Amino acid sequence: MASAGSDPRQPSAARPYVPPTISQQDLPPDYASLVAVLFGVAGLMLRNKLGSWLALIFCIQALANMKNAENDLKQIIMSLTFAMMGMMTIYMGPSQKGPPA
């Protein structure tokens, strides 16, 4: 056992950790929320089920990996809105019927 007198650490030199500040322009882009918006718009405009479901999945991924709460939340809400509007028009909208035979 080492004695307290031979401890090489200096308690007076210890400082609490302060994370470095990063400006908004230097943050890495959030690709999941961008892809969610693209799939949401495609699912809504093309009435595509796969696009709307992928938008929802990427939106959940972006929400789980959110780094900056203020800016990322705006884009996630927008992508979630597009995904939900696409799903509402696909599943609850008027059905696409062909010409009468």
C-alpha cells in the first residue's frame, strides 16, 4: 500500500472539466434529419408508403442522436410533419380507383 505522503497527484492542481465551446457553424450536419425531410416530401408528393415509413424511421433516428436541441428539434418536427401528412394521405385519404370497366 502506498502511503498518503508519496501520492504524486496534487489536489491543488485539479480543476473540473469544462467542455470546449463550439460555435453553431462548426457543428457537424445531421444527415438523418435531412434524409427524413427528403423521404417525407417524396412520400407526401408521390403518395409512396415506403418514403413515408423511411421518413418516420430517419426522424426517430435523428431524435435519438440529437446534439443541439434548439436547431435540430425544428428540423425533426418538420420531417415528422411531412411523414405524418404522407401517412395520413396514403392510409386515410381517398382510395385510388381505376377507370370503370
